[in-house]
Amino acid sequence: MESTFDKFINSNLKRKAKFEKEYNEFLLSEFVLEKMESENLSVRKLAKKAGVSPTIIQKIRTKNAERINFRTFSNVLHTLGYKINIEKI
């Protein structure tokens, strides 16, 4: 049975694409926030370790990371002890 939310999202392809993009950005942001908290890393500490500006980390934290390139985001994740794997779906 399809929920009201599913009907709403699936009824418009542009709306669905926008939702999925924003949801993925939210998940990435929440992941970084959780790791920073668990490792007691401030924005400045993580930025210094990753070799990026604190502004980059702040953009990730505030879900405003759409203009951060893959290499930069990958470096931040690597600093937190993670890597990105790409799989064919």
C-alpha cells in the first residue's frame, strides 16, 4: 500500500528528484556531524586535519554542500576514517 507521502513524491518527477537530492545531502551532513561529535572534533580541528577551510566543513554541517567537489568531500571523509565506494546499481 502506497502512503500519502509516496503518492505525493511519486506524482511529480521533478519533486521526487529534488527530494532525493536534498535527502541525500541531509544524510551526508548528518553522518559527518555524528562522526565529528563521536570523535570530539570541532569545525576548525577537522578542517585543519583534512586540509580544507573551516568554511567547507561548515557548509557540510549546514547541508549546504552542493558546491563542494568530490575530492574535497572525500578528503573530509578520509580524515574521519571513511572512504567512498562507488557501486553500479
